Amino acid sequence: MDVEEVTTRVLDAAEEQFYERGIQAVGMDAIRARSGVSLKRLYQCFPSKNHIVAAYLRRRDTRWRTELAEYVRTHGHTPRRAVLAVFDWLSEWFHRPEFRGCAFVNSFGELGGVSPAVAKAAREHKEAVAAYLRRLVEPLRVSDPDGLTAQLTVLLEGATVVAAVTGDLEAARASRACAETALDAALG
């Protein structure tokens, strides 16, 4: 197995297990067993579990934001529709059988207080999501784009937490309705 294949197999196994069970609940042996990579080879590519966690969060960030952006690009035919498409995508995400909430909130909750790297990854992900929402708001030419972006960010994050913690998979629809109200108010 070459380095790329080992890396992919290890990260696939880690992502599945970290997201499903939590980072602290998953040891290197579990990752090795799920990936089919020898422990020696695993440690050659990832010297510690912290290295795997960092790579997992980087990859998760890229995948999550890319998938959201692709959905918005496909379904957001107007600036207003692009903003609302974010919440439509959330609804689809929440209804997936593997949905367990935000991997970054989960990781921060587990390790944010003791791992500056995890705290930084979570913060950077949240900042990138807010920046993406700000880019979607820009074409609307509202008087307070930062205020509208803040409202949309809270709606997105709140819906995700509610869906994960309470199991209310319709939280995205409620947030979408609130986003419509916020858009109407901002567009006056």
C-alpha cells in the first residue's frame, strides 16, 4: 500500500468512528482494525492520534463546506434562493442516517479545553462557514450585511445543535422560516 492509500484508509476509518462514537472513545487499534492498515504502517503515516485528529478535521471541513457550496450552486438560482438553499441542504444533511451533529462542535466539546489544535480547527471552521454566508449575503445589497450574516449563522448553528441533541430533524425547516423573515426584514 502506498502512502496515499494508507492515508485514505486511515482517515476513512477515523472519520467514520470519530463522528459516530467520539474522538476519545476511539483508539489507534480501532482505527487500525477498521482501516486494515498495520499498526506500524499507521504510525509511519500518522505519528500520533493527534495527527489523525488534525487530518480528520481538515478533511471534514473541506468535505462539509464543499458539499454545502455545491448544493447552493445547484439550487441557489438567485441571491435570496442561495441563502435559503443553505437551510434546504441542512435539512437533507439532518435526515441522513449517519447524522450526529457538527463534527467541530462535537470535537470541541470533547477536546477543545485541552487541545488548542482542536479548538483552533473548530474556530476556523465556524469562521469559514460565516464567511461563506457573508459571501452569499453580499449580492443582496442589504444595509447591514454583517448583521444579516450573524443572524443566518446563528440559525444554521442552532438548527444543527437542535437536530443533533433533540433529534428534531425538522429544525432546518424552522431555521429556514426564520431566515426568510430575516431576509424580508433586511431587504425591506
